[in-house]
Amino acid sequence: MGNAYYEVTRADGIKIKAGYGVAATCEQEGCDEKIDRGLGCLCGATPGGDEHGCGGYYCGHHLYMSLDEQVGDLCGECVAAYRRKHPIDAT
Ligand SMILES: [Zn+2]
Ligand SMILES: [Zn+2]
């Protein structure tokens, strides 16, 4: 078993196959980078989406560090929204 393969229901109600055993392509428009649906490619910390992440899967070029372990890495859109709510403390 493990996390190689499982099903998640995304925020839009669509069930998708996920896990690092599932081959996929980056969901960023215009990007066809080969990725897998493991947590390492996930936007947010919870498969299917959570408070900060949309649950999409992106390549390393299109995932950005939120700098918060609880939040995980985020796609461009989600990290922009997250930064608006949580500006980086410049001190
Ligand atoms: Zn996202
Ligand atoms: Zn990409």
C-alpha cells in the first residue's frame, strides 16, 4: 500500500487518482513537464486541496515555497494569495 496510489476528491468534486505512483503533467497552462501526483508536486499540504492549496499538481518550476511547513508548497496563484494574507516579515 503506502502512498503510491490513492484516490482523492478535489474541491470541485472531481475524483482523481493521486500518489507518487501516478504519472501526470504539470497543471500550469502551457507547461507539459512530466511529474507524479505525489506530495512533492502538490499545491498545498493535503491532497484534494486545503485552506491554502488548490490541490493541483505542478512541476518544480511552478511550485513555490510558502516557507511554512504546515502550508506546504504552493502554485503561483495560491502563493500569491497566501502572500497577500501572510506577507513576509522583512525584519
Ligand atoms: Zn494552487
Ligand atoms: Zn510546470
